[in-house]
Amino acid sequence: MKDINIEVNVDDLLNKATKQAIGGTVSWYKRLPKEAVTFIDELSSRVVNEGAKANARVVSEILSNEFDFEVSYSRVRHWLVKLEKQYAEKQSE
């Protein structure tokens, strides 16, 4: 009897987990407080247009300390990698 409850609970949990994954969430850079938008816009412009290299840890700490906005280093790094690819594509044209 206990096994059946575990299966039902696991199924419920799996449904919740996959439902969330399918629905997704809004990217962190689209949820920024308005005070941080200028900083992120300028950073992104420099990375895409000038090839500037940014440190994800430092960006995350600035957002946390200066703008009271929490985002993980890995999410910032993922975003920076996308921007760096855009710069590389521009250079190869």
C-alpha cells in the first residue's frame, strides 16, 4: 500500500516538475528593476559590439549589492556566452 502512495506522489511531483519546465519563466534580464536596466543594456552593448569580456560573478554581485536583484553567476554566464557568440558572428561576417 505504501508503494502505491509513493508512485502517486512521484507522478504528481513529475507532473509538477515538467509542467513548470514547459511553462518556463521570464529570463532574469527581463525582470530587472528599472534602475539596473541602463547598466545591463550598456554591458550587453559593449559585449556584443566591442567584444568586451565581463566577469559573471562580478556582474551578479553588482546586481545584488547595487540594485538588490539576485541572479546566479551561472545564469549571468549563460547570458554573457550568448552575447559573446553574437559578437563572434559579427566578426565573421
